[in-house]
Amino acid sequence: MYHVPERDRDEDHLKMLALFHFIVAGIAAAGFAVTVTHYMIMKSILGSRVQMVTSSSGEELAIITPMPPLMKWGYVFALVLFIGGITLNGLSGWFLLKHRHRKFSLATAAFNCVQFPIGTILGVFTFIVLNRSTVRLKYYAAHAPHLPLA
């Protein structure tokens, strides 16, 4: 078995974290597309319901009932979460590759922890890797390249 230097190991872990952040962003994009498709289907089904109502004068009236407002707000909420997941994970993956904005990546990890099970695993490993002292030095060196790392 061979020894991998600490810095190479950290760099590999940061690259893997970036890749997995991009994958989670892609999963969120797929969820966004599925939600939009589901909304269109449900709107065509529920938005075109015709209900026959008898008026007080005895006439039969056709009333088109719209999609329930609570259901629309549920779709809006889901879409906002998916857009947030795409944006946060995409940016965090990019920042991990560039060794920038460590606190942003930590905040994204906290957001990911709510998304069980994949996001939780990614969030926990992001916390573990980004809180290593050697990784903190990497981020510090990226912001202040003229200072020695000693």
C-alpha cells in the first residue's frame, strides 16, 4: 500500500465533492422537469372539468372549475426548491473546484442535509472535508496566494 500525501487526498476529495454537487444539481433539474410536466398534465385534467349546475331559475349551467389554489401553491413551492437546489449545488460545485467561497459551500451542505438520503450524505461529507485544517489552508491560500502556508 502506498501513502497519498495529505494535499493530494484533499484535492481528490474536493474534486469528488464538486462532481457530486453537479450530479445533485442535475437531479434537481430532472425533478424540475418532472414537476413542470406533472403540472401541465394535472392542469389539463383538473382545469378542464365541466360541472353542470342548476340555477335558481331551473336552467342548467356549465361551470369550468379551475385547479385548486392549494395545489398550485404546492407546485410553486416544489419548483422554488428545485431551482434553489440547481442554483446552490451548481455554484457550490464550481466554487469547490476553484477553492472559493467555503462558507457558501457549507451553507449549501446544510441545505442538502434536508434532502434525504442523497443530499444528507453529500452534506455530511461536505462538512467533514471542508472543516479539515488542510482544506481550510487551501482555501486561505487561494484567497491570499502571496502569503506562505507555513
